[in-house]
Amino acid sequence: MNIKFRLAVMNFLQFAVWGAYLVCMGNFIVPAFGENLGKELLPWFYIIQGIVSIFMPAIIGIVADKFIQPQRMLGLSHLVAGLGMLGCFWVAYSSEVLNPTTFIVLYTLSVAFYMPTIALTNTVAFTVLKKNGYDTVKDFPPIRVLGTVGFIASMWFVNSAYLDNTGFGLTLEANAFKFQNTYMQFFVSGFLSLMLFLYCYTLPQCPLQKKEGKTSISEALGLNAFKLFKRRQMALFFIFSALLGMCLQVTNSYAVPFMSSFKLSPDPLISDSFVSNNPTMLSSISQISEALCILMIPFFLKRFGIKIVMLMSLFAWVFRFGFFGIGNPAMPGAIFFILSCIVYGVAFDFFNVSGGIFVDQECDPNIKASAQGLFMMMTNGIGASVGVFAAGKIVNAFCHTEGDYLVGDWQICWFVFAAFALVVGITFALVFKPEKKPITEIKH
């Protein structure tokens, strides 16, 4: 079987696991834990992802660099992540009153082992591609596209599937219990994780890099990836990675609850609109845009370099938040929601995917997994944790719960987020000065 196809299947399953719950989790969390507690807990489910991303990718990256081949470590991580997510499903399914502590512990266990797999899939893909003589800048983005397709497919499934009257299973009769509003989103995620666990053991081997001579303690622990901070270019890259990472989970946390809140509008054109009733499916436009933007990355990286590509990403976040602020579910306001989803592809991919390629080209082979873990730590760890925590404070200051929905002055929230992205973008343009040579010429 074609090696690129096999890596594409790996990426499809990798992001399908995440797409099952990431953007629609709020529709379950808020009502499941009650109006006040649900509103307070919602940002913490995303902050937990960020907190574990501060240290778990680095730890798993060290293991994958030194002890267990990356593709095997990827499979083992998905085994634990999948079992944790299925545990979340079972606790919610079998309990008349959901226990927050048990649910959160299982969720934390799951994401603690899932978040490192994002970097691990990059490591596996880059290693296998290079081993087989492929160009990572040219051949990786089309493979990564299948990850976005998997995310979309998973979103569409949980948006369109309905629970039957047993509380577990599919039905063709539409009712109020869509998977996107229930614990079934966690079952789908856990099931897909276990599928990927099995699939990982069919992937080509990624031999560990053996270092001749004595190994220092810092090298044994994988801490030598931090030596990248000694270079001004890389230090600034990681700092701005954290700042840009503050934007990454804001719309994942709040876009679907925001659009769902319009169901309480007294105007039937708004409350009965497609947007209000299918926010998860509308959000999938963002992932469709991702798929298209990934394919453009090789051209933009070679033509403009990492600075311009990251600038495009930063200013795309300004429009991503701003369009949400001025839109509404009724036409023509819904056009701004669609535009927000379209620019998301540039906002997310031009940073995450190109950043992963950039890190891979900048570091030595024996620290690649650790370096990808460090990149993950700065973006989805420190950056995302601080970003969602701050966003939660802002949203809770301007919004309140009514029944199952978060309502309030969402417009102010989105404009505050847009202003932050604008300031970071301008600062980045002024201080980040990368090497002049094209990325394809950067030496290890």
C-alpha cells in the first residue's frame, strides 16, 4: 500500500478523534452540570487540554526519542486516551446525576494522552517520509489534509446523528437528542481512538536515533530541545507561538455555544435558522477551509517564508473573531459567520502546520520528537491554557446562562479577542526577523 496513503489514514483518524467533541462539548457540559456550574466549568475543560499540553507532549516526546519507537508510542497513547474517553461516556450514560469529579478525572486522563499524539503524528509522518525519500515541505501538507477531512467527518456525524429512546444507539427520527448535545460525542471519540491504536501497529517502523559516545543527563531527559531557545530566531518563534496559541482554543470553546444561544431569540428568523440549530455543522466550514489552506502552505512557505506566513495567520485571527462580532444567524448577517469560518483555515493552518515543518527543519534528528513536543507545549499548552482562561473570564463577565444556553453581550467578547490578535500581529511584524534564506535551504 502507498506509504503516503497510509500516513493519510493515520492523520484522518488522529483528528477524527478530536473532531467528535472539541467544538460541541460545551453543548453537553453546560446543561449536564447545571446552569451556574456548567458555565464555570466549560472553559476549564479546554484549559485542562492546555495544562496537560505544557508537560505531556514533552514527556511523551522524550520517550519516543529515546525508548519507544514513535509509531508505537502513538498507538499506546491512543489506547489510554480512548479508554479515558469511553470512561467519560460510561459515567454520563449510567448516572442519573453526573459526578463532576469522576467525569473530569477521566477526561483529564484522556486528553493528557491525546494531546501529545498531535506532535507524535508529525514525528511519525516526517520520519517515514524522509526514510522513503520524500520532501516533507511538498509531501506532508496533502497528507495532513486528510486529518482535517477526518475532523470534518467526525463533526458532521455527531451533528447529524440522533440518540434512540434507549439513550444509546442511532435512530432515523429527528429529535432533541443529537450526538452533539449528548455524551455520545465522547463514545465516538473513544471508539476512534481505539481504532487508531490498532492501526498504529501496521505503520512502518521509525527506528530510534542512537547516539554514539556518552549521553548527558539533559540529553537523556530530552531537555536539550530547549537549546533551541539559545537562537534568537527560535526563541522569538516559540514566544510568539505561545501568544498565538492563546487564540487557538477560543472559538473551539465558545463558537458553538455562541451560535446555539440564538435559539432563545424572539425573532423566528434567527431562532429557527440553520445556524442556530446546526452550529457544529456550520463550524465544519472552518475545517473545509483548513483542508484547502493546507495545500497552499508549500507555495506560501517557499515564496514568502515563515514570517509572512505567521503574519497571515495572526491577522486572520483578527478577522476570525471580528466577523463573529458583527454577524448573526439571519441573512445577511450569517455571511459574516461563514466568512469567519473561511478565514479560520488561514488562521490555524498557516501557523500550526507550517510551524511544525519549520521546527522539523530547524532541529537535529535526535531531538525531533522532543522539539515537536516543545512546540506543542508553547502553543496548545501554555498559550491555549492562558488564552482559554482569559476568554472564560471575559465571557463570564458579559454572558450568563438561561436554561441550556449562554447568552449576553457576545459582541464585546469577540471584539476584545480581535483586538488582542491585532496587537500580537503588529508586535510580531516589528520584532521577528528570521533568516533570509528559504525554508528549504535551512540546515539542521
